[in-house]
Amino acid sequence: MKQFIAVFMLFSLFFMFFSCATTGALDSQQSQVQIRNYQTKSFDTSNKNNVLRNVIATMQDLGFIIEKADETLGTVSGYSFKNKTNMTVTVRQQGRQCIVRANAEINNNAVTEPLAYQNFFNALAQSLFLTANDII
Amino acid sequence: MKKIIVFLITIVLFAGCMNYKDLYTLDKNYLERRNIETRIFDTQNEKELLTACAQVLQDLGYTIKESDINLGVITAEKNREVGNKVGKVAMLILLGSDTVYEDVQKFYVNIVTTPTKEKAIKVRVLFTRKSWDNHGNIFSVEQITDTKVYQQFFEKLSQSVFLTTNGI
């Protein structure tokens, strides 16, 4: 048993130090389609500028500091001290819809939980509603 | 020995797990916070309002890090020392070199402008503060929620709008 544990530990160490070093830049645990599926949500509006402004407002509601914003590219990036999260949101227009995609990392790990993105998109939908009705 | 190994493996396995249920959810007071952080300005000239915002940030000693006029965004930050040097030296002499105290702080500010349907412009500002101790470790991170800070900022901004409009 001791031998097994020793071999296991050695294998773990080997795995930890050598497996990720070279392939890290392209590492992904899920397929591209799978990832895009939960990171993307489309909204029934063609006003890209308005969606981008609401993305910023939502990120502010969630305690993010906006670090980058580019209307031409349609990207907004921010950092949250509260969740220790780095997040980038992109908005692109497709016909009469705007497609919003978010990706985030927490503590040097990618957020791969669809529920987290659902929460973000729910908050964004709420913000779009408030703006559309000029509530606040 | 075996128990220790099992314990360590269990820790490694569960370390990566976290609760995603509440991640990126809005808290109950977010609308109240939005209200405190927002002021409506009776103008349609977003560019001029953003310029006045940049001016007031310079008044307050901030360095602008990011801005996009099309989205109405300005991000700025400033580094400041916490307390005075004399007090810190006195503390070290009295309590020893291992004493930990809040040493430096960084303020982050985000300003976002949004045109409203009533032909006015909403300005929303958000202040965050991060500080480090004398050993270089993070001491505190907080979103500034003091209503007075936001009131004072908007007073300064109103003044800045007036000064900028009049070319001062």
C-alpha cells in the first residue's frame, strides 16, 4: 500500500509540474460549441451601443471596475475585487439581435459553470429593462 | 500516515469546488446604490460632460487609465499614502518592526454617462479602494458606499461643468 501511495504521489507531482506547462495556452476542458453555448445570450435589440452601455451598468451593479471599453470592437473588460473575477464581455450585432458573450476567470481558473453566466445575463436583462423604461 | 494522505487528497479534490449559485447575482440594495451613484445633468452634450468629468478627476489627482467617448466611460486611479510617515515611524519604534499597519492605498473610479429619453444625461460614478500593509500584503478592498462621498463628487462635477462650459 505504501508503495502504491508513493507511486501515486510521484505521479501526481509529475503531472502537476509537467503536464500543463507547454499546452496551457490552448487548454480547454470543454468543446468550443459547449463553451459558446452557455457563455452566449442574444437579446432582441439592434442597438449595440445601448447593450454595451447596459453591460457596463450591469458590471458596475455587480461591483466590477471597468478596465477597458471599446465600442468599435464591442468589448468591455473589468475586474471585481469582491469575486476576484476578471471578465470580458463582447457584444456583436446580428440582424435585429445583439449577441452578448461573457467569459470569466476566478483565482486563476476559468469559470465553467453555466449558472454563473446565467446569473450575469439575468442581471443584464434586468438592466436593459430598466433602461428601456427609463426607470433609473 | 494513511489518514493524513487521504485528508490531503480530499482537500485537493474539494479546493476547486465553489458555490456558483450566488456568483454574479445582484444584491438587494443594487437599485438604491445606483440611485446614490447616479446624478442627472440637464444637457445633451455628452462629450462636454465627459470632458468636465475628466477635469474633475484631474482636480482630485486621478490618473486616467481608460476612456471611450462613444460608450461614455472613464476609468481612473490614484495612489496615496495612508496616514503620515512620522506616525508610522513612531509606531515601529514603540511596537517593533513586526507591526502591521495600513501603508498605501489605491482609489479606483469609474464614470459612465448615459443619455436618457428626456434629453438629459445620467452620470454614474463608482469609487473603490484597495490598500496594502507595510509588508506589501493586501490590507483591505472595499467599494466606497458613503453617500457623502458621492454627494461631494457630484457637487464638484456640477462646478466643473460650469467651469468647463465657460472655458475656465
